[in-house]
Amino acid sequence: MTKLRAMFQSNNKIGFYSAMLFLLWPLLALLSAFKNYRSSWAKNILWAFIAFYGFAFAIGAESEGADIARYVEKYQHLHGQQMTFAKALEYYSESGDIDVASTFISIVLSRFTDSQSILTLVYGIIFGYFFSRNMWFVLEHLKGNIRFTTALLFICFFLVIPIWNMNGFRMWTAAHIFIYGLLPYLYEGKKSGVLIASLSILVHFSFLVPVSILYLYIFAGNRLLIYFVFYCLTFFVSEINLSVFNELVEGYAPEIIQERTAGYRGEQYVENYREGTTNSQNWYMDWYGRAMRWSIMGFLVVLFFRAKKFFMQNKNWLNLFCFTLLFYGVANLFSSLPSGGRFLSIANLSALALITLYVQNKEHEKVMKRFIIAATPALVLFIVVSVRMGLYSISATTILGNPIIAIFLTGEHISMNDVMRMLL
């Protein structure tokens, strides 16, 4: 008992020093949190860091057309308008939005300020809570000393929908809310997770799709072989028949959803998207996503053929494996539609949670060891490109500064990408 009390007091002391360090240099405090990830306070340092990142958020030159720029513009426009409850409802109705969270935040905050830093701070607080809890869900279920491969996989898990994806607050916050409910439901049997996952629809209407898949899984149960075959088929043949899809949407979806999705379902737009003419990208922007998808497929195939008996004997693992295969299969189909590829990120989160836990907690047989070696370069490519993308919105203040400095630089933050362009 005395030894446990001493350990508890020691952890609290480290937590106090980390909190003080956060005020001086948040990035170093974050590194301390990951080093002491088994401590109860560590996840809150990550949460605080993401809130700080939001407060010091930089909209770089490349981000001027991004979702975050539109959020800020709408919010600042609302600040100059008188707003009653009736007018707020009228504004929401005329906006064409289906989900309510982003509009509610903008209306409420705009009554007090038009500061971009305050808006992105609130975004950071909300996004950061769910992000930090999802990261620690995996960390808290890892046993023993962290292996190199586990660390690599966890970094990929961290970067699939990273903190700088707060740039698209609605979609990616909804994604982490969905995962926040999903993982405890599948892996720990917490039924409240289904309700939490369902709330993601309030943040982004497109989460009708993931939530529907979750309810389909609940109804169908664990069908490992069927889901695996479905996943493999959709990996190689993943184009939705657009005519049939449009008929289903126009026949059964509410009118407001038909209106919001009409632009994504246009035949010419979809055709251009599938031919790759909608956007031009550098080779690494295209291949880093493919590298992740192929790596995940390899891991899932190895797990199916070499660890099937283990999964059939452990229901919580089987739940996570089956849902991952089912969801990934549907995400593969939607990836042939504009913006539908975003569901692959959610599928990757589910898959990487499963793979990371298995690689750390179970013994590696020969095939798994060989595949880990083969997949390592692809995982490294994904990490490097993902971090490079983050430089567009990570400000110099986030990396080098602290909350006190950030207060005096409100509205004057510059992205690390712009800093590099000035120096190079």
C-alpha cells in the first residue's frame, strides 16, 4: 500500500510539473505526456495542447479556400448582425445546413466576439477532447513495453485524422465522436457507445452513413467470412453504379439531403473525379494514401488467415475485426464518389486501432514478422507526408511559443509552411 501511495504521489508530482511546463512550452509538455502515457493526467495535456493549437491556429496562403476560412468568414459576418432566437432559427433554416453544431457555435460565439482565435480555440477544445480520448483508448489497452512497430502504427493512427484536420471541423470532429463511441462499444461492450456514435450526425450530416453501417452490424452480428470476402471484393472493384445510387437517394432520402448531395452526385463531376481530372496532386500526395490502404489490407489479410482462431475465441477482438471489415468495404465503395473517400479515414482509424492492439499485445508468428518489415517503408511514407501537410496550419507559435505569447500575437500567427517558404 505504501509503495502504491508513493507511485501515486510521484505521478501527481510529474503531472503538476508538466502542467507548469505547458505554460512555458506546450510542445515539450506534450512530449512528456506521451513519455508518461500511463499516468491519468497525460491525456489532458494532449487535450490542452490541441486547444492551444486552436488558439494559435494559422490560416496559411494554401488554406485560404479551406473549410476553416469559410467557418471564420461566416462567424465574423454573424458578429455584425442582431440575433434573436427566432432569427437564429431563420438563419439556420436558410443556411441549408442539416447538422446543427457548427452553426450553433458560430451564432453563440458571434454574440461576444469576432476573433478567429476564440472560434478556433473552441474548435480545439471540442475536437481535442474526442481526439485525446481516442488516442488514449488505444494507449491504455497496450500491454508491456511499446515495440518499435507498435510506435510506428500508433503514429499512423495519430495521423489518420490528425489535429490539423480541425481545418475541416465538422467532418473530422464528427469522425472522432463516432470513433469515441465505437471503440468502447465494440471492444468493451459499452452499449452507451452506440448513442455517442449516433450523435456524430449532429456535427456532420454525412455520418448518417457510418451510423447506418453500425446499426447494420448490430443487426447482422459477427459474420467474419462474409465481411472479409466483401472487403476484398470492394478493395479491387469499388465503383458504385451512379444511376442506381442516385435513384436510391432521390427515392428514399429526405429532400434536404438530396439538395445537399446533388453536387457530389452529378454525372460529369463524378466522372471527372474517377478519371482523376478534378484535382492535380504531387505523386506523394497520391501514393501516401495508397501506401496506407495497401498496408492495412496486408495486415487484415494476415490476421484473417493466421489469427482467425484467436478472433473466434475472443468476442471483443472479433467485434472490432468484423466491424472494421464491413465498414472498410462500404468505405471502398463510397471512395468512388467525390468526398466519399473521407470515409476511408474513419475505416483506417478502426483498422489501425485493431492492428496496433494486436501487434503489441500478441506474439508475432513468422508471416506477421515478415509483413511488418515489408510494410514499414509504406508506413514511414504516410507519416512523413502527413506531417508535411500539417505545416499549412501549425503556427510557429504552436511549435516555439506558449499561451502567454499567443495572447499577444492574436490574429498574427503565421504557419510553419509560410515560415519555411520565407527561409528557404
